[in-house]
Amino acid sequence: MKQIPAKGVPSEELFSQLEGFKQNDVRWREGKTWAYVYDPGAEAADVIKRAYTMYLTENGLDPTSFPSLLKLETEVVSMAASHLKGDENVVGNFTSGGTESIILTVKAAREYNRKHRPEITQPEMLLPVTAHAAFHKAGAYLDVKPVLVEVDPVTFKADVDAMRKAITPNTILMVGSAISYAHGVVDPITELGQVALEHNLLFHVDGCMGGFLLPYFRRLGAPVPDFEFNVPGVTSISMDLHKYAFAAKGASVILYRDKQLRKHQMFACAQWTGYTIINPTVQSSKTGGPIAAAWAIMNYIGDEGYLEMTRLMYEGIQKVCEEINQMEDIRLLGTPEMNLLCFTSDTTNVFHISDEMAERGWTVHPQLSYANSPANLHISLNPASVHLVEEFITDLKDSVKAAKKLPPGDMAAGIKEAFATLDPADVGEEVLAQMLAMAGIEGTSLPGRMAEVNEILDALPAPLKERLLTEFINEMYTYQD
């Protein structure tokens, strides 16, 4: 058991230890991490860090005590609203990330409908299967049932007719993505907005991934459809700033068409012996660092700077798409509309491709199959990585060739058949531990190559995947000497 040291550790030794802890982290500064990280380059990073540390200790709990934080937040939200074609009525708040923005969206919808449609006691939200998992988390936290709707199997965009047919008397919220994370495409927001108007539903556009960058892609000539507040029926939009606005994590905004809707996300409590709490967002006490860093980087890079960064990514991702379209053994899923894409293979195990890319120093993101989306590999391109596009393509071609020679795992097919009809609740912890061991996972140590692990996970029903990974992560977050 780790204990607080009896005497303080000198700062040089502390920072040496911290550097040592990072030795197994992905080497994102090298530009080969095409997932997880949004890198604007060293010069911009220095601006972010300076602004963040300037406001590290200021507390965002009370805007009357730190009016500078209120000014920073209202300016960032105003820039975000203007960027998304909002008028003077659009309001919002700064949040810790897309998940918090989405949780607030669902809370606002639940509370709004409790007031205006009190007959609904079992609220539901309508989600394309491509909607982010954060909506499922919000539903679990707030007791709002996700109703999943299949998407078009070719474009991977929301099916408007299917969404309309899935509406029930309990539906309180409909969701579309701009872009969907997995496939990098924009749902038909204009058409979905009309459905929302027809049925008097709140309609949220999840722009966490694409909201900031898509308007710049449009300005560069990309055929980006409308998804902003100029679309009738859209009542709220979430947009992360720690992605392609390149702010420090965590930084997101949740925007509403007006104050009357926004107020339902807030929480107030005067029923205790302390100070009256009024929180616009989930957090109470919070550092002012992220909002200061977001304000600083948006002003530092500016509109022209963002447009130039987008141009580099636009040209780079087009090159990647062109090359993938010419390869025999892999194919794109959908037609990417931003700087994210995913590809699959009908002839080669994509998880082996992922391992081969890792052998060559690249981090790409395996995505398991679900609904009509097969197992695939996901990438995102950053400005700091565009100079590596040619190298990426060369290594991808070599990785596909190498992976094609490798056989699929022996266990996945048998596991799929054995567990297809099994209730996850009936699977004990011992069986889960045995399954992890079969995949080559001992304790919390992962094997060097992950193909077999991913094959087994891909073969399991989704609820059982959730159980298995919960057990693993629950074990991982314990002290290891």
C-alpha cells in the first residue's frame, strides 16, 4: 500500500519520477499517434500552458468572486455561438468535455419535458447507433432510456424515416451527429430538424468532434451540409474545444437556442446549512485553467490560423482517402466529411493490421463491429502529423501485406457461438477471468500484440463485452507496486 512520504521529496527528484512514469505512454509528439491527441504544435502549446497556469488556482465555482472567469467564459461561448451561426438569443456554458456537455443536454431535455409534458414518466431519447457512447452514459446517470435506430448501411448516416418511425409518446429528445466519431460523416441534420418540428421534440446536434472544424472545411470547398443553428428544429449543439480548436483538456461548450431551454440544465440547492449552491454545469469547484487556455488559444490562432490548419488537414486526409480507395484489401466505411475516417477489410484481419502499424510506430484506433458497421480501424489527422502522410501510407500498405499472411485467431468463432445466447448476468467472475486469460491477458498486463484480444472482444455480445471490460478496468485501477 502506497503511503504519503514521511518527508517531502525534492522537486528535481519528483519531476524525474514523473518523466519516468511516461516511458510507456504513446509517443504523440512524434506525430504518429493518429488517435486520442490533438496537437497544434509546440508554439501554440506554450500559449496554452501559460494561460492555464495563470488561472490554475482561480475557482470557477462563484462568478461573483472571480468575474474574470465569467468574462472569459462568456467570450468563449459567444465565439462558439457565432461560429455555429447562432443569433443573439443563443446561450451556453463552458464544460469539462463532450461527455459533460451531453449529460447537460440530456438533463435539460428531461427537466424541460417534466415541466411541459409531465405525463411522461419513462423518458426516451432517440439515437442513431452511431451516436456517441456519452449519450448512453447520460441515460444511465439520468434514467433516460436510449432508443437505438439503425443507420444507412452504405453512408452510415442516420436514416430519417427510421428515426421518424421510432418516435414514441415517451420520446423527449432526438440526436444527430456532425460528425459521427466512428465514420466521420454528418447526419442529415436539416431533415432530422424537420422531424423534430413535426413532433415538437428537442433536437440536439452532437458537434463535439466536428462542430468546430466543419465550417472551415466548408469554406475550403468541402460539401459540408448545414448542421448549425441556422437549421430549423435544432435546439442545442455541443462542441468540444479541446479537439480541433486545440484547447487544453477539458474544454467543451454546450449551446442552446435560448435561455428558456438552457436554464433546465442548471442545479440549485438551498436546502442545507451551507451556502446556496447554483451550478450551471455538473462541476462545482473547478480550476479556471481550461477556460483561460481555451480563450487564449482561440484568440492566439485566430480565424485565419484555423483556416490554414484546416487546409493542411483537408489536403492530407484527401490524400489518405485516395490511397485507401486504390488499395485492394481495405476499403473506407462511408465517405469521410472531415479529417477522420475508418476502414475495414473483407480479406484481411484488421486487428492484425493495427498490430502491424504499431510495430512501425503508429497508433491507430481499432473499433469493434456493431450493428451494420464491421470491425475497422479509425484514424484522425492533426496539423502536426500532415508531413507524415506519405510515410503513413507506405507503412499502411506494408502492414496490410504483412497482416494478410497472418491467420485469424482460433478462439473467436467458438466464443461467438458459445456466448451468443448467454445472459451476461449468468457469467461469473471466474469465467470472465478465464476469458481474459484465454486472450493472453494476465492481471492488468496486455500482450504485445492485441489482435487476438480484439478478435475475442469482437466475437462477444455487446453486454458481455461491457461486463468483461468492466472487470478488467476495475482491476486495473488498483495500486500496483
